[in-house]
Amino acid sequence: MIRILLLLFLIVPSLLFSQEKADTLDGWWTMNQDIHYFEDQSLIEMEFVSDDLFDMGIIYKELAPDQGSPVQVTIVAVLRDEKLRVTQLDVSPQGCD
């Protein structure tokens, strides 16, 4: 019984603190040489990790035919290993303005 309590005491806090908090960010989505970027005050590489966000290169090219043109977006993402892991992306009504 003591071993189980000790195990729970050690494992539960590590599970609680290991979960990363996703942030909602407003900025610009760009793409260069098939790499996606998010820009606000800095330029950060993005990776789409949600199943809902497949073929984002095709979607970007439809929104911004001139590759590299910024598209205004709101994203939900976690910063890990110097990349934004994006789980949600919403194009703002202004889009490419």
C-alpha cells in the first residue's frame, strides 16, 4: 500500500506539470520553400499537428497566390523545440489585406 501511495505521489505531479499550455496568437502566416511561418514580433516556423489541418500548403497557395505574401490569422499552438505546433488556424476576415 505504501508503495502505491509513493508511486502516485511521484507520478501524478509529473503528469500534471508535463502538459503544455496552448496559446492563442494573432499574426501573419507565410510560407517560403514549403515551410510555414508565423510572424508577429518575430518569425517562427510552424508545424500543423491537427488532423483537421492537412494540405495547408495548398490552402496557403489559394489564399496567397504570390508565395510569401502574409495571410492574417489567429492560431492555437504550443511552442516546442523552437517550432509552433499548431492545432487550430483561423484566417481573419481581412485575410491578405
